[in-house]
Amino acid sequence: MQPRTLKFKVVLYLSIALSVAMLLFTGLVAWFLYTEILGKVSDHVTQLSEVITKSTRFAMLQNQPAYVARIIHDVANQEKIDRIRILSRDGKIIHSTYAAEIGQWVDRNAEACSHCHQSEQPLEQMPKGKRTWTFKGQDGRSLLGSMEVIRNEPSCYNAACHQHSKETSVLGVLDINYSLEEFDRKLRASTLGIAGVSLAFIVIASLSVGFFVHRLVYLPLRDLESGLLAMNRTVGYTASIGAQMILRGDIRKRGLLSPLTDIPTNTFFTELRQRGIRVQREEGDW
């Protein structure tokens, strides 16, 4: 295929157009899968946060921190959970599955706190869609963080063991870090699969268009340009071959000759094949 031919240009430009289109398509599908699956993971972690908050509520009312710690450790034994901790309203870590950080204070500018502490007066209500966020851990792993506010309900500020006043609306925050390693692995596999199918489609479509352009466009245009139509070939080629065979000495007889008996058949058909004409013989019953 010559670089300057119409067939080459059509296939080249079509391949470029298809590549750009499929690249955009793959990107859009990958983004849709990312947002769809991440949304489901976020909903799952948010529901898990609500379950933990409700499960530890009774132990907190009974002022039994050992039971609270036992609950969050049992839940954290799930494979994909990286860390669970409970922070006081002032940012002190009260419970954590990482024992070394218990008693430490969390920076208000940290990812888990910045959503509510965007100003001096922290937000008391956080939309459900903003309770989760993604970030990179210290070891480079992808994590999803979830925050569930522990509110001061009547059963809390009326309990004898607590000293929280009714005006205190928030008691603390439940913070969960959820591993996204499996999520990233599946997303990469899905994206590579879509990219592979797209590449195969581009190759098949380009080859198919190249074939049809050659058969339906290139050959007819070449005939019009050269003036060689089907009748020109069958008449002109055969006469030319006969003349060349006489000059080469393939035909030695003189006078009026019969094409059926005086022309070397194999040589004649070989010359026709070299010019793109093939003769087929079929026999059938009448």
C-alpha cells in the first residue's frame, strides 16, 4: 500500500479518527466505572459507620470503654478495613485499632477533620455524599476515609455517667479507613479489557474499510483513470498476449490459427494471471 494512494490515506485517517474516538470512549467508561463502584463502596462504608455507632452506643452509655474497643477491633478484623478510631469533639483519639495513637491529638487541617472544620465554627451537619473521601496512605496505598458524627442525644446528656450538657450537639467522630487496593486492581483490569477490545475493533474496522475501499473505490477509479474496463482487459490483454507469444516464439505456426488448438494453453493462462485475470472452469449437469 503506497503512502500517497487514496486507499492508504482513507485507512490512515480512519484509524486516527477511530483511535481518538475509542480513547475518549475508554476514558469515559473507566470514569463511569470508577464513580459507580466507588459510590457503592462509599455507601457500604457509610452504612458500616452507622452500624458501629449504633453498636457502641449502649457501651458508651454504660461507660464501658473496654466494650467499645472490643467492638471496633472485631469489626476491623474484616479484610479490607485498614483502621477504625473514635475521636472526641476536641480531636483527641479515644479509641483506635492502632494502640500507639490512642491519646494523641488530630490536626484540624487533616483530611478527616477539614470537611467539618472549614471555619472556626465547625459544621454540625454534613451531607451524606461528603462523609467519604479518598487519599493515599503513608505506604502509598489507596484508602477511602469515612466520617460518622457521634451526636449528643437525650439518652446521652441525661445519663448519670456523662457530664455533657444539652447544648453540646456533637460528642465525637467515628473515623474509618477502608482499603481500595482490590477496587484499584479491578478497575485497572476492566480498563485494560476495554482498551484491548477497543484496539481490536480499530484494527478490524481499519482492515475492513481498507478492503472495501480497495474493492469498491480504488479499483473502479483506477479503471476510469487508465481507461481499462473489463471489456478492454478481456479483449486487449488477450490480443497483446498473443502478439508477445508470437514475438517470443511460443507460437511458431503461420497463417490463420485457432485459439483452441494452436495457442499454448498453460502459457496463455499464466500471462492472464499475471495481469490479474483468472479463469475458472465449472462443470455441472444440465
